[in-house]
Amino acid sequence: MLKQSFKYKQQKGFTFVGWIVVLAIFLFFAYLGMVVTPAVIGDHTTDRILESLKQEPGITQKSKREIWKLIENRMIVNQVRNLTQDDFEIVKEGDILTVYLEYDDKIHFMGNVYILIERNKSVELVRN
């Protein structure tokens, strides 16, 4: 019996195809982040707008129109352009005022693929 003296080299590291797959996955998530990040920042801004109403003096004594004007002014200052008055509901019950925000944010991802972000937020304001 002849003894074979072949030494098989073990493969070390990534192949070119492996690097392409890793790069494709990285680029996919980077693109996803670039597309979704503005919506996440906008959501955070709308949260701050609603929470800032708690510091407004005499907010529960104001009419719905005055409250909407306060919200609208804050949206202009913070450059929130994707919301309308129809996305907000203002409900007064005695000394408690509740502002509801509900909207869907449809973000074009690629081709005919969209990302839908459903947003529901409410803030309860009491007489101050």
C-alpha cells in the first residue's frame, strides 16, 4: 500500500462570493436604515410636540381651535409636514383634555415594496 503524502490545505477566510453576500446584507440594512430613520425621527418629534402641551398654561380652558393652532405652530417650528388636522382628535371631558394622534406613514422602500408605520399616540392634559 502506497502512502499518499498529500496535504490538503485548509481554506482560511472568506471567498469572494462570501464577501459579496456579506456586503449585500450590509447594504440592505444600511438602505433600510436610511429609509426608515426620517420616519422614526418624525415620530419622536410628534411625541415631543404632544408632551409639550402639558406645559402650556391653561390648556384645558382653551377651545379646540386654539389647541389645534398650538399644535400646528409647533409642527411648523419642528418642520413636521406629513400631519394634518384630520390626524388629530381633541376630546374634552370636564377638567381633562385628551389629544389623540393617529396616522399611517407609508414609506416607499424599493420597487413596489412599502413600509407601513402605524402611529397611535395620546396625551392626557389636566387643568394646571
